[in-house]
Amino acid sequence: MTDPAWPAVPEGVCTLPRAITVDLAILGAGIHGAALARELTLRGVSCALVDRGEVGGGTSQWSSQLLHGGIRYLLTGDIQQMREGLAERATWFHIAPHRCRWEAFWMPHRSWPEGLSHRIGIGLYDHWGSERPGWPAALHLGGVPASVFQGDPRAAGGPFRGATAYADLLTWDRDLTRDLAASSEALHLDFHEVETFEDAAGALHAALLRDRRDGIPRRLEARRWVFALGPWTDGAMGAWFGETRPRLRRSAGIHLWFDPVPGCDRPWAIRRPKGRILFVIPRDGLLQVGTTEREVEEGWVPILEAEREELFQALESNLPGLPWRQWPLRAEELGVRPLVAASGRTTHLSREAVLEPHPRFRNLTLVLGGKLTTARALMDRLATTLTGAPCPASRTEPLRLWDGQPAKIR
């Protein structure tokens, strides 16, 4: 089976020279690598962005596609991480309104006490996330009127008695990652495989690369290095340097896509056991549902039939009024989330991020964990640490569009 994280190598050639020297080399062109490339450009630092696939072509294209504070953190008590996400949510709308769309998510409740707890918790969530630039006046938060709730086909015959609406931001993650890369002056070395490194005196000096399109070798020299490899970090560190200490745990979640359902106009976020959330989101002319969670090994993994079955059972038990198994499945996707290694089950681990100085190479930093919403803030902090130059423009400078289309709010 072909690994979809690494698409077929396209035709064409790389026009960059065979010997390249930059101030900082970034390995991994996902959301963190692309965001760091923009941060360095804003500070006038030359950099190269290297990936064996294409920009945004790995796990960054299979996230939940939400820029959010993390409504589940209300349940886990991780309020600090939630509030950081809520603040970043507003920043993303300021710099990338063309890749963002506000929505009023409904969280349904099964009983009056549960509804009351939702109103209190969600009220705090929306209070702490009150900065919502461009919020559509037609979207309403708080208690959903009974007649409106009952008019949604998902409410028919189910266990829910009402819902509370809260604000969050939809995005298009792969386009957002590409916009970040396009907003940098980084040298793009996509479809380049790392073959080996040159090191001396406790520092990385250069990487020997091979272009996967035509086999041409290139030598990349840099003073500093950042590896932002997401869930592939441990495998790469083992292959390149023989390291066996696991730095990450990996949790996989799947999304299924169905045809749109008339009357399902608002996205739903349904509480499930163990703090998980079942999303049912109308978007891009389809209905997206997900997600399950299971711990997986290194890199890309296939979707298991047991995962599909578990998701169908969750849909049928929570939304029994809709014939889920009778509908054609239009698409499915699996994303692997990199979680910082810790004890316990991955369902109970948070999406915290760690910037780890490498113990052997003093000029190498590893980006571990993290998530889409806080990637810009994390890379802003890293770039400030590496260069000694804060950059307030990071929060305000609009992103360029990678595809050259006119910037407009969707």
C-alpha cells in the first residue's frame, strides 16, 4: 500500500544550486516548519525548508481543521493551554482571514444537569475567547432554542434534549501551511531526502540531500538546525543518529466524509467517554465526522476496519435518526498526532509542545508535540530565542496566498 503522506514524485526539476548555505535549516515542511520559515523571514534570517514530500503534505493536511482553544480542555482542566489557543485563534483570523471561517458549534446535552454544566463551562470558554474579529452577526451563542434544535435531523430519535452553542474557527489546514511557507523567503527543498549529515565538535555542519525527482545530490550547510518532523521524529532520529529514546507518543484519529444532509447547518461537538469529542461538521459541500483515537507506532498507519466500526457505532448511538451505513462514503482520512512522551494513555495526554535542545548537537533544536492552533506562537517563541529578535509583526503581518488567489473571507 502506498503511503499517502508522501505523494508520487511530480515531474519537473529543482533549479537550486547543488551547494546551498543558509543561516538556519528547517527539516520538516508541516505547520511548524512553515511557520518557522515565516518567522525567520520576518527577522531577516536566511533559511531553507526541507521535506521528503511537499509542503503541508504530511500530517498537517489531516488535522481536525479547527483553530480552537480546545473545548475538551474544560474537561481535563488544562485551562492555560485552552486560553493560549483562544488567544491564537484571534491572531490567525487577523493574519489569515482568507483561510478562516467562524462557526457556532452546538454541544448537545442529554439532561438538564448536563445542559447546565455546558452553559457554565461554555460560557467561560466564550468569555475567555471573546476576541472574535469578523464574527458574523447571524451566528448566535449560548442556549439553542428548542424549536431550532428539534428542527435539526441529527436530533431526531436521539438521546439529546437540547444544545449550547459556542464559537470556534474552521480552517483549511493544508492551504494555511502552504500560505505560511509562501510568506517566507525560505529556499524550498521539497521532495528532498536526507542521506547523511556532516558534524564536527558537537555541532551539525551540513546535510547531504538527494532530489527524489531526478536523483541530483545537494549539500545544505547551515549554522543552526531545527527538526520539525512531527510524528516522524523518533524514526528519523533513529535512522540518522542511531537514537533509540522515544520522544513522542502517537495518537491516530480518523475522519469520514458523507454527502451533505439538508437541515444539518451547524457543526456539532458531542461529548464522549474519556474526554473525547465526536465532531459532525458540514463543510465544503460535504458532512465530515470524526474522530476516534488509538495509539499507533511510528509514521503513517492505515485506517483499521475496527476504527470505522467504532465511529459508525458512535454515530448510531448518538445520532440514530440518520442512516449512516446506508450512505456512500465519499472520502476518509487518518491523521497521526504527535504527543510528548509521558505515562498513561494517549487519550489523556494534552497537546503540549516542547522545544528540546539536542543533547549532542548544540546547534540543533527539536520541535516535539504541538498542534495547529498554537504553531505560530510556538515558532515565534523559537525564532526569538534563536535570533534574540522579538517580532511583533508576526501577529499582524498578513499571510501571502500560495495559490495567488485574491484574499477574501470564506
